[in-house]
Amino acid sequence: MRKATSAESSISERPISYEPRRLAEWINPTGAKKVHSLVDKVYKQTNLHMAWLKVKENNGSGGVDNQTILDFEGNLTENLQRLHDELKNGTYKAEPVRQHKIPKAGQPGKFRKLGIPTIYDRVCQQALKNRLEPIFEATFDEASFGYRQGRSTKDALRKVWKELESGNCWIVDADLEDFFGTADHEKVLTLLNQQVSDGSVLKLVKQMLKAGCMTDVELVPTETGVPQGGVVSPLISNVLLTPFDKEMRRMGYSFTRYADDWIVTCKTLAEAQAALKFAGKVLTKLGVKLHPNKTRIVHVIKGFEFLGFKIKRGGGSLRLSPDKISGKTKAGMIYAYPKDQSIKGFMDKVRLRTKRKAGISTWQLVQDLNPLIRGWGIYYCKANVRKLFARLKGWIIRRIWSHRFKRWANTGWKKLPDKVLYEKYGLVKLTSLIPSLQR
């Protein structure tokens, strides 16, 4: 058995408190040495060049200055040198982010507000992230899966699935109210300061947070919130919510978080109610609110949504007798299914690409559809989707026929059979993405 170190022993001997701890104890509970000189590593030329390559790879749109990736690359040496000099001399000033609204799937009239920094600011943020991420990654909790290298939504879902199969049948299904728009800047900086004491770096982060947001009509100051769309925003959100992760796990709850989406699986209703009450206390101290209309406690038989899936335990008996079932299906098993909003969002994107007035060839149409079909299908292919994928597969072909022959009712099955679409045009077949159906 491994002998505990003095640091571990001192932590284990501390009395358990049922109240959230002070901010200073969350990120650096042992009082480890902080990082002092960091800004010189941020503005190092090799780090700036690495940051630029990452920004170029992501190929995003421009900010308020309308500068594109190609524009920035056209004067790459000068731009990186200017950024180096400004960070070194302390004269760098972040531009306001450009607001871009994205419609929320299944919620007409509602939008997700993205804040898009300029290319210049994105390179700066990426350079800062390159240096901050290794420092804070070691402090993040095992229950956190979002925006972390080597961790994915599938890892988070696998953890939840194991907890459900072990008997955790009550779920705290919660949502944070406008997390990216209400994050407390002072609390963010306090938590960052627990690991980094370089005033220049903290000043840089504060400037990014308070740069402002340019809407279609005016410049709006950003006194709270983290721009959803900024390069460094995911890291900052994880720093702010890490105390929440640690407190929930310290209390022994089966807790899983991906970005601002989190759940707790519990054995009993009373445990779920206690978990929700305690979560509210911690989040309030962090300046974050639970969404009153999207937070609930539910039994797995009723089902809950997490990371795009509807997860539920089947009830009642099966139609066929056990001796007639060749697969692994059994009564009362847990199953997952794409949530309704995700199915609708996928179909809307297919409809948009297959409009009859779209002036492209069938070949080009298939090439435009394939990444969408492949990406969506691979994400959901391990769920209970055989019937759904078969239905959508036929519907996609009918949409292609409708585009080709300019009417819904046509003889596409004669003139352009599905075999030709799959073999000649290379259309991705949804059902072929299901592992159990692959040859």
C-alpha cells in the first residue's frame, strides 16, 4: 500500500465541512507555489507562431475590424512582431468582440450570442491559453470533461452510464442560467490568482473580459460574462466551475460536468434533493445561478437529456418472449436516443442544403451533405438508432430526388436509384455507420 505524503495526510485529517469553502481554498488548497513570471513566455515568438497556426487551423471569421485569416497571414511577420512588442511593453489593448447570433435549435425566436474576437486578439488569446492551460489542467477535477485534451462527450456519457447501471436511478438534471453572460469577473481573477501571480497576465485576462461587445447598433460594455466564442473562454469557464466540481465530489456525489452542462446521479430521491440544494449554495457563492425552469429532479424511467441524448430506462415487458430475442435487448434496460431538438436540427440542415432552387449539381450536393451526415451519424451511432437511421436514410434520398427533379413526387427511384447514389456519387449511408451493422 502506498504511503501517504505529508500534504495528503494533512488534507485527509481536515474535518469535513458541509458548507462551501473559501475561494482561495478551491484552486490551491495546499498553498503550493504560484507561477510568478509568465508574460514573457506568452509573448515569446515561438509561442505566438504556434498560436497563429492554431487560429489558422480553426479558420474562423473576422471580428469588428473585418480582417480575415488571409489578411492577417498577408502581413504575418509584422503582425506577430507588433503583438510581441505590445505584450512586452504592456501597450496591448483588446478590441471589442463582434456579436453574432445563432438560432437555438427547436427554440424559435431565441438565439445564442457568440462574441467573436478579431484575428489579432484570437492569436493573443491562444498564446495566453498555451501557457495557462498546463498550469490549471492539473487543478481540474476528474468529473470535468468539457474543453480538456483527451476527454470527450463520450467519456462523460460512459461515466454516467456506469452510474445508472450501478443503481443510481434519481437524476439531478440541471442547467445554468446564462452562464457565459453572467460569470463574475472578480471571482474569475481571484481563482486565476491562486495559481498565477503575474500581474501582467491577470491584467491581460481582465482586459479581454472587459473589452466590450459590438452589436449591430452600439458598443455594449461587458461588466460580467465570458465571451462565448473567445479562444480562452472555455479555459476560464473551467477555472470558474472547478470549485463547483471539487465541492460536489468532496460531498461524495456522483457528479459529471461537461462545460456548463452537468448532472448528478443518486440512489434515492432524498439524496438528489440534498445534492441540488448543496449545488445551489456553491453556485451562488461563485456568482452563478441555476435556471429555474430547466432544473429538475427526475427518475431514470421518466428519462433525462444530457449532451444531446435522451437517456431512459425502459418500462414494462417486451412484446416478444425471451427465447425469440437474439440480441441483448431485455426488459428494463437503459437506452439512449438522440433528443428531439437534435433530430430536428439535423433535418433542418439537410433541408437547407437540398432546396429545389439550390443551383448545384447532384454530385456537389452529395459532397455538401456527406460531412453533415457523417458527423451527426458518428456521434449518435452507438445509441438505439437503427429504426431512426433507416427512416432518415430514406428521407435523405427523397430530398436528393426532390432537388434533382424539382418536385417531391417523382420517379427518382427509377432514374436515380439509391444504389447509384451510394456507389457512384459516394453518398454516406447513415445505417452503415452503426458499428453492429458494419461489414
